[in-house]
Amino acid sequence: PLAAATARPGDFPGVSSTGSARDMGGAGDSEGRQGRTNTTICIVATDAALSKAEAERVAMLAHDGLARAINPVHTLFDGDIVFALSTAKKILSEGQERASALVELGNEVANCLARAAFRGVLFAESLNDLICYRENYGLGK
């Protein structure tokens, strides 16, 4: 799984982190996946007080988390979107310190979103003839 590279200890028990993007196939692979829709809708929240423009930037940076977890992502057939919100409880410094804090926040939300996307896959259950990840890879319940 791509998202395993963002894992913290204990995030994904029993899951190997040796996967690569090549292992997962692409939008036009030989298994007929071309044209599938895989919309992912996400919300990231922070306690950092952000301006509207900063919240938009955080949402844009969080989109990188989708690319860290999903392949293919942002195809012509997807409606992937990330919304950002803030409780504004933590006031950030101004100037260079603020810029640095926003860069760090952006990286953290991207990693968090990657982990969340994979956890969604990892804890999904099979439905009819759609076999879930855990059953397909023998991870049990």
C-alpha cells in the first residue's frame, strides 16, 4: 500500500509497506479499470487560526495525501475534493514563523489524509462480489 510509507508505529498492523505505485495498476491497465469513477471526498480540520486563503492552501496541500494513498488519483473520471476547516483556537505567529508553520501543517494534513484513506480501505468490508482488501490479502477481520 502506498500509504504505508506515511504510517506511524501500529497504524496498519500486519500490512507490508513494500508496495509501490507500479504494483497497483493504473487507469488504463489490462484489467479493464479504464473509466472507473473513484471520487474521494475529504475534510481536514485544524485548531490553527487560518485565513480563507490559508485554509484553501491547506486543502490543496491535503490533496497530496490522496496521491500518497490512491493510484490512480485525480483522473478525468474522479471528483476528488478536500475541504479544510479550522476551529481557530490556536493563533499562529506572523511572518516567517507563520509560513513555516503552514508548510509543516500542510505536510502533516497530507500524511494524515493518506493514512485515513488507507484506513478506510483497510477496514472496509466485502459487499456481494466485491472482496475487501483484508480478505483479498488474508489479513482477517
